[in-house]
Amino acid sequence: MDFNRLVHEIDSEISRLQQARALLTGESAKRGPGRPKAGLATRKTAATAAKTGKRKRRLSPEGRKRIADAMRKRWAERKKQQGSK
């Protein structure tokens, strides 16, 4: 048997086994390197948040106003410093 043919047969067997595993576990057969797609990540985080009971943190209108006022103050100070240079 030719060496290249043997390697090709082994690769095809590995591929077939990976596809069978993906079918059994419900995973995608082809997963490449890198970040997962947004839909999958969003579903997992929503499910995790529901399990742990954590809710999304939200700012009150008063808190938002305090932050906006502080930022305006910082911007004014920075603009004042740049004007004096």
C-alpha cells in the first residue's frame, strides 16, 4: 500500500469519526479557530444569566445625569487647558 494513500485513508476516517461525534453531541462538525459566532455566544450568556439569577445592571436617570455632568466638566477643563497652550 502506498504511504500517501494510507495517510489519506487515515484522514478520511478521522473526518468521518469527527462528523459522527458532532452528530451525537449536537455540535457543529466544522469548528475552526477563533471566536464563536455571535448567535451562539449570546444564547449561552442568556442561558447562563437565567441560571445564575443575575440581571442586567441599568443606570437610573439620576445616575446617568451625574455621569453626563461629570464628563461635561472634564471636557470643559480639557478644552480650557488646550486653549491656554
